[in-house]
Amino acid sequence: MIDQFFWWCVGVLQYIGTITGMGYNLANIVIFVILQPGLILLFFILWRKEKKKNRNRF
């Protein structure tokens, strides 16, 4: 079951790479090296701002 899920994910990455013209490797880098850490950092910053704003309210 995990093996099937892995190969499905590889297929999705290959599809994304084909559609965008980037290829599998570049699509993998863009998603997991740039987008994912960027989103984590963005949400962390937003969370800290919201936490600070709520702390000042009380």
C-alpha cells in the first residue's frame, strides 16, 4: 500500500513536471525545497504576529 502511494506521488510529480515543462527533478526541487519551507516560514511568521497581537489585547 505504501509502495503504491509512493509511485502515485512520483506519477503526480512527473505529471506536474510535464505540464509545466520543468521536468520531474525541477518540480521536486521547487515543491519540496522552495515552496514547502517557504509556506512553513510564512505560516510561522503569521502565527507569531497573531500571537503577539492577541497578547497585547489583554
